[in-house]
Amino acid sequence: MPETEEREPGLGGLAARLARTGLAALRNRIELLAVEWQEERARLVELIMWLVALLFLGMLGVLLLTVTIILLFPPEYRLYVAGGFTLLYLIGAGVALAGVKSVLKHEPFSETIDQARKDGAWFDS
């Protein structure tokens, strides 16, 4: 029998190869989860910082502008102007709420979940 002839792997070799492949896939998924965790944490911190800045500066600017505009009107119309601004601000708050909801629609760890589904489908087949 020539020495260059390759032998077919036995059951033990196949099991070891399958275990190595499974562990490599598991390690890959854990690394993906760790990377996505860091990305989501950074995204959340950034979102909070922008929201705080938006709220503080926006409220300050709107308050000063509103007071200035209300004081420009004669005293008998100031109550109506204040009511109009109240309605305008409530509409703006609704639009801002819709914007925050659209940002929060992003499913965290979507890649990890997709990979887990693919793995499950692969194991089922």
C-alpha cells in the first residue's frame, strides 16, 4: 500500500472536526454579540447626550422667543398669543415623539438574532 494514499477519516475524526466547527461558530457568535453590545451601548450614550442637549437648548430658545413675541403684542391679545404658542408646542411635541419612536424601532442585536436564526435553520436541516 503506497504511503501517499490518504485514509478516510474515522468516526472519531469526524466528531472532532464537527466539534471544532461548532466551537468556532459559537466563538464567532459570541464575538459578534460582544461587538454589537459595544455598538448599542455607544449608540445609547450618544442618543442620551443628544437628547439632553436638544431639550436644554431647545427649551431655552423657545422660552425666550415665546416671551419676546408675547410681549410684542398689546396686553389684551397676549393671552390669545400664549394659547396659540401652547397649541404649536403641543403639535411639535407630537412630532418629536414620533421621531424618538422611529429611532427606537431599531432592533438591538439584530445581526446576532439573524445569525442565531440561520444557525437554527441549518441545524434543523
